[in-house]
Amino acid sequence: MLRGLTIRDMLIIDQLELEVQPGLNALTGETGAGKSILLDSLGFVLGWRGRAELVRSGAEQGEVTAWFDLPPGHRARAVLAEAGLPQDDELILRRINSRDGRKTAWVNDRRCSGEVLRQLSETLVELHGQHDDRGLLNPRGHRSLLDVFGGHEAKINATRTAWRSRAAARKALDAAEAALAQMRADEEFLRHAVGEFDALDPQPGEDEALDSRRRLMQGAERMREDVAKAQAALGHDGAEGAAGDAMRWLESVAQSAEGHLDPPIAAIGRALVELDEATSGVAQALDVLAFNASELEEVEERLFAIRALARKHETLPDDLAKFCEGLRAKLTALDQGEGNIAELQADLALAEAEYTRAAEALGKARRKSALALDKAMMRELAPLKMERAVFETVFGTAEPGPEGMDEVTFCVATNPGASSGPLNRIASGGELSRFLLALKVCLTGTDAGVTLIFDEIDRGVGGATADAVGRRLAQLADKGQVLVVTHSPQVAARAGHHWRVEKRVEKGQTLSSLSVLSNQARVDEIARMLSGDTITDAARAAAETLIAG
């Protein structure tokens, strides 16, 4: 609920403060006094797009501050949380417009963007008037208004869920079809590549093993010659034979040496054991180094083939087996692709059927609610002296979407036999005002915490019709807060709070001011609205009668 508005240096307003009350608040004044400027200023602080030049002549900047009550659970709190802005029971919006056109905004003393202000405004204020395309006149919002009237939230949520499932199924099918098409384009390459891998069958670690074997064989001939010499030097004709001879010679005289030869004999024995191990090792090495030229050729051929395959696929030799597994998996997917596509197509068909059921159920509920709304509108139009008019909610087919397949337009025929058409094209100014008011009365009860503003919605009506408009506005205000800018004395008389906007000339400048009307001043203002500049006793009496109701 709007609690107050402060305006400084905006157009012809130097300084103005408005404290709005619950119930019906009326702003009156002569044409050009500044009532529309006050609404422009409110729209400015709410982030609405409006006039480009708002700063008062001679001032460096204009500033508007608005403050609202924000009870727990108010929709604005979700916007504040999303934007990371502080929350309190009072919401203060402030916006400055510099003469160079720069605009700066704050929410609860925290800087924010104009977009955040606009998001907040949608939860705080509704503006309705003959030229308002943000509210009831916008056909794009008629379906949402009907849904609120009918309480279709559960069916809308079911339709949204089905739409998301349908979209997910479509996305999965499209992705699978694209992947299958790509694999088909690569099929010849995949089958050839897997054939190459199957023929070569590279194993992890094989590159290193082959390279080591190759280097060993490349140096084996020279190494074998030296190893053979070492074998000869260690064998029976070499060190082993000489040590054996020494052992026999010493053992033959050991008994006569009184034990002095025992340690050398033992040492030679140990040496013979070590020499035997060395000779065996050398013999094994000779066996390893024994190869033929064709074996080296085979090793080199396989090593080079593995490395060439790794370069071809831009991977490491040890990763070739894993890379082949990936290619083989693609081939398997390709071979199974048709079956997967069929399954995904079936999933999509089920999802589409579920969405169609949900959307049709929502459409059926909408049509039922539309009949109720049409009847409610006809009941409201009669007191507004439009009992001969016809209001009809017309359905068309829209592109399927998360909220169904229905296109909804509020249409009217102003007289019997007249053609019906969209609300914003058929009704004249005065008729349009009454249609909008009746529609808002029918739709009210769903806008808790939202301030309703009606900008000269009573234009073009008078007498009993204007009185009916005033009564409907008062009815709306009983459930919340309504601010009406009006030239109708019958409407102003229904207000619980009344302000007069007037302009004055001060030091050669035209300025606008706002004053709260006392009971007597209110009588005089309504009398002026009835009779013009000259206020007569009869006009005052008529004004008092209107106020008394």
C-alpha cells in the first residue's frame, strides 16, 4: 500500500508531499494544475517509461521518493530477495533525474537499476486509464486476468510441467537425431578406423617395450662379442678352470700345512660358486642377445605402425586402446541408433499427449470461468448505465506454450446489434472508462497489497452514471487502496480523503501545489466542480448532498 510521495523540482512542481491513506483517495483540480504531473512523477520513481524531460526549469535535478507498507508475504519481497536488496516492513523508493538525463535509483537506500523498480512496480501499483496499455486494455494480459479470476493456478502448473516434459523430450530426440546423423556421416571413417585398430591391436605399455627391445637388438652384435669373450675368460679355460686347479693343488698339501691353507681353500670355494653364477648369467645374456635380422625388422615395423596410428588420431601410443573403445562405442550407438530414436519418439508422443490433455483441461476451465466473468460483467454494467452493452470473452487458438493453447480477448458490443470487437478498439472514451471499472470490480479481490490508480476514468460520464462510477470506486477501496484523479464531483464526493491540486505563478514561474482539504474546503471544491468558478449556495448545498451520499 502506498503511504506517501515526495516530489522535488519535477516539471512545474518545486516541492510537494502527498500522504496517501487507505480507502478511496481523490485528487481534483483544474485542467493543467499538475495532476498528471503528479502521476508522471509516481511513474518515474516506479521506473515506468514516460516523459524524457522532467527536471523543473532552473533546477539541477529532480527527485521523487515514494514509500509503501510491505506486509509479510507481499509479492515485492520476492523481487527484493531476487535482487539482493534489504527487506523491511516499509519499502522506500527514491529516484533522481539529473538535467543531463542521467537517472539514479535507490531501494531502501541501496542503489538499484530501473528494471528492478519496474519489477517492484508490478507488485505495488496498477494504473488504469483510457490510454493505459499496461493494464486492462492490453489484450496480451487478458488470459492472465481470466486465470486469476477463475483460480486456474493448479491447472496452469500442471500445463507448465507437461510443457517442460514435452520440451525435454523434444530436446532429447533432436539431440539423438543430430548425433545419429553425425555418426552416419562418420560411419565409413569409424568402420575403417576400428578395422585398423583390430588389425594392429595395440596394447598399453607396448610402445615402451618394443622401443626397449629394438634398442637392445640394435646393439646386440657388438655386445655379444664382448659377452662371449667374458664367458671364455670365466669358463673352464679361464678363471673357473684356474681356480679349480688352484683348489686341487692346495687341497693336496693341506694336511701337511697344519691348517694354514684352510682359509684360502674356503675362499677359493666361495669364489668358484660366484664364478659359476657369473658364468650362468653370461650364458643367459648370450641367449637373450641371440636373434636374427628379421626379428629386428618385425619389431621396428610394429613399433613404427603403433606410433603412426597414434599420430593419426592425435593421441599417445598407450592411449590407443582406450581411444579405440570410444570409436567402437560410437559404432555400437550407430548400430543401435534406430532403436533409440524410436524410443525417444515414443517418449515425445507420450509427452505431447500429456501436454495436450493438460492444455485442453485448462482451456475447458478457462471457458467455464469466461462464462462466469461475462455474467459478472453484465451485472456490473447495468448500474453504470450500460445495460444494453454486451461483454464477451472471446477465445482463439494460440501457439502452444507453457500456459496452454488459448488466446483470450475481452470484447464488447456497445449496443444491441452492433458488431463486437476488442475492448480497446470498440468502446468510446466514456464507455471505455465504465468497461474498465466494471472489469476491475469483477477482478478485484486478487490484488492484495496493490494500490489501484484510476486516471480520469470517469471522463465523459456524469449524473447518475458518474455516481455509479463513484460507488464502484468506493467499493474497490473498501478492500484496499484506490487513488483517483477525477473531474467528477460525484466521484470526488465518495472519497474518504481529498486533495486539491492547483497552480500558482511565483517570481515569473508557474508552480503546482497540493493541499489536503478540510471538510468545508472539500464542500467548496466539489461545489466548484459542480458550478464552475463562481460557487453559489445552491452549489454548496448540492455538494453537501453528494458527500452525504
